Amino acid sequence: MTLHGLMQDEPLLISSLIRHAAEQHGDREVVARTCEGPVHHSSWAEVERRGSRLAEALRALGVGEGDRVATLAWNTHRHLECFYGVSGIGAVLHTVNPRLFEEQIEYIVRHAEDRVLVFDLEFLPLVEKLATKCPDVQHFVLLAEGKDIPADATLANLHAYEDLLTAQTGQFVWPDFDERAASSLCYTSGTTGNPKGVLYSHRSTVLHALGANQPGVFGLKPTDCVMGMAPLYHANGWAMPYVLPLAGAKYVLPGSQIEPAACQELIEDERVTAAFAVPTVWTMMLGYLAQTGKKLETLERTFIGGTAVSQALRDAYRDDHGVEVVHLWGMTETSPLGTIGTPTARVAELPKEARDEQLLKQGRIPFGVKMKIVGGDGEEVKRDGEDFGAMWVKGPWIASGYFKGEGGDVLDPDGWFPTGDVGTFDEFGYMKITDRTKDVIKSGGEWISSIDLENLASAHPKVQLAAAVAAYHPKWDERPILVVVPVPGETVAKEDVLGTLEGKIAKWWMPDDVVVLDELPMTATGKIRKATLREQLWNHLVESAS
Ligand code: AMP
């Protein structure tokens, strides 16, 4: 029989993070640009106070444990409060990506069976349309004051967020419950088919916050001031809402504006020391800095992930702006932290060139994540930086499946999760991504489904075959291009093909170019060899621009 330890069994709950921050770092600031533009100043104590009022209000609306509460919102102080008000009562915070195409949003809200929909004012027209199609949604909460509700709003059960908060007693006490209870839900369109929901738990979230902030990983301190530029709907805003109260750091949120001018101003005004965003955001920022001669005086470190960081980007920040770039890899399914490119003692001692090359890799595995890379022969690859294979991960903050069993059993018999990425390990234990087994295109850090584009393009009567592949783009990293083979004897024009997509996809999904070919490279089983096409056309946009 096991001899159990005699230590207390306190559940790991998300509410414990904000309670800690309110008690120990209550006056540390939380600063957010509002959707209207002006900057709002608050504190961890204030986030806890208002979050608990939201919790009380949601209970009064009948929201119970396990109920889903959706948000369609930007990086604001009110959205941050939802991370505590919703999960803190055992309900599930479902952050919806407002940049998805309307039909995908409808699919996601219906699939999640959201009971409450919380949204920024600019999404009111969208929400009014959704209301007619999503019967499970019983209450709508506008992230504003009562006076901001437009007179012609048609939604039944529409509440103003500020009015809901004011109406509460303020006597709420955060409840205890099972740490394995679901806490939040993010849908990912990373693979083929419909978006799938990653359902986090309180336990996974708290362990991830602790793990991600280990020394040598994020290592954020109370003296840090951190700007979270990753949208709060992308893998819980890269866990910033959980990591920063734990660290007692100052939190700066850019609102709806991640344009360089607005962000640079906020970084300077708030004296930001560390920031998190995808490469596209940092590329745009570099252009702005070069154009205006402005600086990022206080910024010490940028954490970059979502797509690979280029050497040019890393070098420009380090050499021209004195900002260290830390490369990380992760997925919605990994909460999101998977690996991080910080130096070990051995790597720190390498000659400069070798060290520089090493730290451009996606990085090492922190405590809490296990990773194996399996080659085509079913064996784990040699750790020589050359041998590559499929990456599998395991750990307490890695998904074990998707919401409602979508996608079936995803784990292998030993409990490993397939990332869909292909990579190498080297002698220093650093992982480098060499390819993706998935064919989706990642523009500005967000997925575009190649299959959706192909299906629509193939619907054109003169198109026989269509393939959508990523091409390199200096600003967005990747943009989609369509490769089509016309029906024999026919000719197709670019405008013709793009015309069939118009109105059926989000504007930013529109391919940047259409390439017409006589034939496509095919596999033995009759599938289009997309990897070959991608390779051939990777520089297509750059070449045609010049
Ligand atoms: P998402 O779930 O949207 O965060 O997408 C996760 C996917 O983004 C991963 O499976 C990778 O294919 C890709 N990804 C994330 N970080 C990196 C990185 N640092 N380098 C290359 N690809 C990355």
C-alpha cells in the first residue's frame, strides 16, 4: 500500500492566481488601451475586485459549473477580468477569434453550446446575426457601460458589463472545486476539417503558469513590465493573464491596436521591459522604427513564437535596438508553451557564431513537457541536429483530446500527442522545426486553411485541380497562393478564380496570387505533392514583386 505524504491537498485553481496577485502585488499596475483609444489604468487588486463582481453577476444570470461563456473581444482590461470572473466560478471561458469568417464563428459558438456571449461594441452587428442562429446563447453582455448600448440594438437579454458589475453586492467568495474541472476553451483550425476545441483545466493552467515562468524559461519578475501582444483569444493570450499575476509583474495590454505606432507609444509610456508576439508584429515594428527613428528604450526582451524567427529579425532587434529575442515554440494544444530558446551553460560558452545559430532554434524542453521525435523508421531520431522526424509531446499541460471527442483518439498508445510538426534534436537538446506535416498556411501568426481555399477554387467550372500553398511574404511571413490546372482546352484568369472565393472567405484569406500550371506534382496515391509545390513557389511573391 502507498504511504501517502502528510501535506495539504489544496486544489490548483485559477482563482488562486488572482487572489495571490491581489494580496501580494495588489498595487502593481494593469494598463490597457481601450477599444475607444484612451489608456485605462488599473491594478491586480482591481482586476480581482471586478473579476469577483463578474463572477457574482454570472451566477445571478444562472451560469453554473461547466457552462461555456464565449468572448468576442480584444486585449482590454474587461476581457482580462473575464479570465477570472468566468473560470473562477467553474464556468468555462471560451475565447472566440473574431477574425474568423462568420460561418466559422457560428460553427464554433454552436459547437461549444455557449450560454453567454460577451463582446466588444464593434462586434454588435455580428452578434445580432449570430443570435438568430445560436439558440443556446441566453444572455449577451456588451463590454461597455449602459449608456453605450446603441438605441437600435435588437438583442434580447442584452446587458451592459459595467451595469452588471455595479449591481452586485461585492461579497463574493471564490469557491473551491475539483482542480481538474474545465476552465477555458480555445478552438484551433490548425489541422484539416472543422476547428477543434482545446479544453484546458484549472490544474493544467496553474501548472503551465508555474512551468512557463521557471527561471530560464520566461523567468518574469515583479519588477518586469510585460506587454502581451498575442491576442487573448490565441491560446489564452499565451497564458499572460495567468503568468503575470503569479509573477506580480505589471501587465500592459494593447487593446484592439497592435499597429506599431500605438504599441511603440505604449511600450515607451509604460516602460515595458518584456513583450510577447508573433514575428509579423515584430517585423512591422522594425519597419516603423526604421521609418520614424523611434526607439524601444526600456524593452529588454521579446518572446517570439507562432512561426519561426528569422536571423534578420533577431539580429536587427539585438544589434540595432539592444533587445534580446527569445524564440519559443508552442501550440494551442500545449497551453501554449512547448520549447524555449534560452541558453544553457554550454551554449552560453560557445563561440559567438555557433551560439547565435543555436539560439535561433525553437529551443529546449522546460520541466513539465516531454518530447520525442520519431523518424520514418518508427525509432527516435539521433540527437545530431540532422536526423528529423515527427514531434510528439506529453505532459500535464498538453491536450489529451479535443472537446466532444472531435478528431477521435489523438494520443498514441503510450499517451503521446502528435504535434503535426517535424523537427530535429541536437546534441545540446535543442529542437528545430524543419517542416509541418500539416498543410495549412500561417499568415501573420494565424491559420488559413488550404483545404478550404482549394475546395472553393475547385468549384470554378474551368478549374480542374487546385492547390493552396504558403509563399514567403516579408510582412506576414506566409501568404496563400493558389496553383490551378485548367480543365483541358480551357484558360483561366486570376480574377476569375479569385472571384469564386469572394464573399465566401474572410478577406485576409484571399490568396495573393494565382499561378496557372499545366500539371501538378502528384504522389503515387494520386494526392497533390504540396511540399514540392511549396518549395517551388516559396519565393514566388518576392520574385514577382521585384
Ligand atoms: P497554434 O495552435 O495556432 O498556436 O499553432 C501551432 C503551430 O504553429 C505549431 O504546431 C507550429 O507548426 C507553428 N509554430 C509555433 N511556434 C513556432 C515556431 N517558433 N517556429 C515554427 N513554427 C511554429
